[in-house]
Amino acid sequence: MRFDSKIVLITGGAGGIGRATAHAFAREGALVVLAGRDEAALAAAVKEIGSDRADHVVADVADPASAAGMVEAVAGRHGGLHVAVNNAGIFSAAGPVADIDPAAWNAVLAVNLTGVFLSMKHEIAHMRAHGGGAIVNVSSNIGAHGRRPGLAAYAASKAAVSVLTRTAALDHVADGVRVNAVSPGATDTPMSLLPGESHAERAERMRTSAPSGRVSETGEVAETILWLASGASSHVVGHDLVVDGGVTA
Ligand code: NAP
């Protein structure tokens, strides 16, 4: 039980990668708190995991007061916060740069980048004052390669998350807070389906374009997150671990 009696906050915890990560932490003895905007989805995920092992908090990570309240609620209800997984994100094919609506650009950056900043700001402040902790931000391999036309806002937001992870790690390693990131490639959630694409079409696309020939399973991303949050990676600081079957190798 790698996370026995640890309190773990997972933003976007009712979604594909977040939910698999919540299950994995709960199996390892953690009490997981799932955050997101949709209360019904969060409650369903908590029920699936078991209300003795999971809780939820409604929060919008892009909103400064809501992000602060999220961390306050976790620590207040459960007496601490040891691990945070900043996984909430939105995908947007906003189009070629010349055609991107500035409002669409801002919406993506507000959740994917500012949401990670706001979440970390409050998580780290709590951890620093209470003996340290570990944070894993969920970025994307597109942040490293950018080779997907029409996805400039999403790609830029993820590149920024990877850099923010490194700087935050250096800012706070001496405070006992370890910050790392995971960068999945296409993973088996609806987010990796192109507009109108079926699961079979995605499988064929991956078979011909990815070195491993397939998407990542959510559990494969979850296990990487658990490793980065665990004592097994105690001297890994500011790293961005890619899980993409060799796409960016
Ligand atoms: P998902 O199923 O859509 O999950 C995203 C989660 O984020 C949802 O639970 C959503 O819940 C939450 N969320 C969105 N905006 C939020 C906000 N403002 N405040 C709080 N929560 C918010 O997608 P996923 O595929 O699991 O993606 C999880 C993360 O992995 C994302 O950061 C994504 O960019 C990254 N990623 C995914 C892939 C992939 O192929 N799937 C690849 C690389 C990286 P609510 O809408 O209820 O708030």
C-alpha cells in the first residue's frame, strides 16, 4: 500500500485519466478527493471507488477563489493534503492561428495553464506549511512537438505546463515539495478522438502512426503518475515523463 492514509487531490478526477488515477491511488490505500465542475459526474465516480476511500469537491480550477476553496476544502475536511494531481484540462481544435478567436484561446489557457498555476499555488502553500508533498501535473506530448495543425492553443498551453512544472519544482524543492509532470500521448479517452472519428478509425490511425501501434491506456498513465508521486521517485524533481509509446522518442 504505497499511499496508505495519504490524502490525494485529483483535479478533473471524474474524467478518463483522472478517474483511472483515482482508482489506482485508492487501491494503494489513499483517500482520494476528486475535483471538477460537474457534481453528478464527481458523485458517480466517488460511488464507483467507494465513499470510504473517496470524496469530491466541486471546483473550477480556472477561477482563483474556487481553486483556493478546493484546497481549503480538502485540507479542512480530511486534515491534510499529501499529493496533488493537476489533471483538469480541456481540448480545443481552435483552428489555424490566423483564425483563432481570442476568446477561445483565452478559454484554453485559463483552464490548462492558469488552472494548473492556481491549483499549485494553493497546494504548495499548504504542503510547504505542513511537511511537504508531491505534485504531478498532467501535460501532453504535444507540448514538446507541436506537430498538430489547428491545435496551437492546446499545444501552447501544454508546453507552458511543462515549463511551469520545472520552475515550480526549483522554487519549492527546498520546501519539501516535489513537482513533476507526466506528458501522455493519445490516450484511450474521448479527448483523443478526432472530430467525427470512431474508436476503430482511431485504432487504425494509431496502428499506422504510433511506434507502439496503439493509444496509451488510462491505467498506464495512472501508474506513471503514481510512481512520480511515490517515494520510489524521491529524487526526481522537475521531470516531465512522456507516456506515448515512442511517438516523441
Ligand atoms: P476528460 O475525460 O475530458 O477529463 C478532463 C477533466 O477535466 C474532466 O473531468 C473535466 O470535468 C475536468 N475539467 C475541465 N475543465 C475544468 C475546470 N475548469 N475546472 C475543474 N475541472 C475541469 O479528458 P482526459 O483525456 O482524461 O484528460 C485529462 C488530462 O490529460 C487533460 O489535462 C488532458 O489535456 C491530458 N491529456 C489527455 C490526452 C488524451 O489523449 N486523452 C493526451 C495528452 C494529455 P468537468 O468538465 O466536470 O469540470
